[in-house]
Amino acid sequence: MPPNINKSIKKFSPADDSLLFGLDTIDKVGEITVDAILSSRASGGEFTSLEDFFKRVPGSKVNKGHVVNLISIGAFDDFIADDLGEFGLDARNMLLQDFFAMRAKKDKAMARGDIVVQHDYSSMLSVAALEYSLVKTYITNDPDDRYADMISEVCLKSMTDLHLVEQGFDCYVGGKIVRLKEHKSTKPGRNMGRSMAFIDVEWRGNDFNVVCFFDSFELWGSYFEPGAPIIMKVEKTDKGSLSVVDAIRLDWLLDGKDQ
């Protein structure tokens, strides 16, 4: 669950069979800021609105950036429940507008030069990107879930499955590329100046180490970049390694990009 201005403590805490994000998980919201919020809450009770928060918490301890990030991640969602029902997460943008209006009303000089922050809440991916930028993980949904069915349908589930594949036979591995090490050959011969790559693919806690040799790299090298979701057809070599035979970029496939 996203951080909540009235329920969250510093760290993660249990709430309704889930975990409530702590206030200090939010980007740029440090110990001094969290202590000021918790102190105001302890002395004056729960906040009743964004305006109440704005009045009670010292501006010297909680600045514009802190409040923007708190609103953006959903810490004030309890105050806009009706708007969330009608407008979805874009209601947070409405609350951001209210906050900047409060700043201007309180002190025009302070608010001079303010640019009203607005976010793109229109898609799963844009929300996920915002959440990751603010708390370094996903709250509403994991964007990788859209690849899950394709990967689970055809790919090896774990290294245990790999042991069952005989040498010389093909299988499929899929997930996100977490490591890519390109190597350009300097050895005289037909491969001199050509590139190959060592690729680590991770999915749901399982890691697969794959080698893309020179000929395959010429075909599929442009598909490989850190973070890319991919399914690779691989051959188990006589040395037990996995060699790339074919590759599909899952994000390009789902987004309609030619491969």
C-alpha cells in the first residue's frame, strides 16, 4: 500500500493483510522531515486535509519538494477518495494544483517562480515509472506482469529445469536482461573485430547465463540492452552453456514494433 500521511510510520508496517510503505521510503523525504510529520501528528492528531497539514507542519522541516513527492505517491489519497473514484489517480494532479495555490495564497514571494508539477497517470507504465522514481519499487502494479504469461508458457522455470535439457537440444529462457558484457575479438581469424556477448537473464528470482556468439550477435545484438524483457531460444552446448539461437523482444512485440 502506498505511504499514508496519517497511518505510515518511518519504515514499512503491516496494514490490512498488506504492507504500508513508510514515509522515509519516499525519495528526498529524510529523517528530519519524517520526524516533523510524526511529531505534528502525535501532538495534534491525524491530519484532516492537505490544508490542515500545510498549516500544522513547519515549512522549515517540510519543503515544497517533500509535499509534492508525498502527494504524487499517494500519501494524501485519503483526502481525495471521491475524486479518485471519479478521476482515478489523476486526482492527485488536482491535489497538486491545490497545494501550489495554497503556497501562492500564503506567500506570493515564496511561490514566485513555482511551476505546478503534474504527472502522467494515464497508463500502467507511466504510473509504474513514477512509483519507481519515488520509492524505487512498484506499488500499484509491476509492469513486468504483462510479460508473465508469455514467459511462463514457453520458458524454463528454473535452473532445475535446465538440468533436464540434453546437450545439443534447444529450449527457451526469458525475463529481464540484468547484465550484458560485450566482447570484441582481437584474435586473428574470421572473428577478429567481431562482437559476442555474455548475458544474464533474471525472472522471478531465477537467473540464466547465456552466451551470444559472433554470428548470432550480428543478428540479435541490437535486441540486447540492460532491462530489456526478452525470450531467447537457446541451445545447450556440449559444455553445458546456453548459446543464443533466436530472440524476441517482448516490449517491442506488445507495443507493435517491428523486430
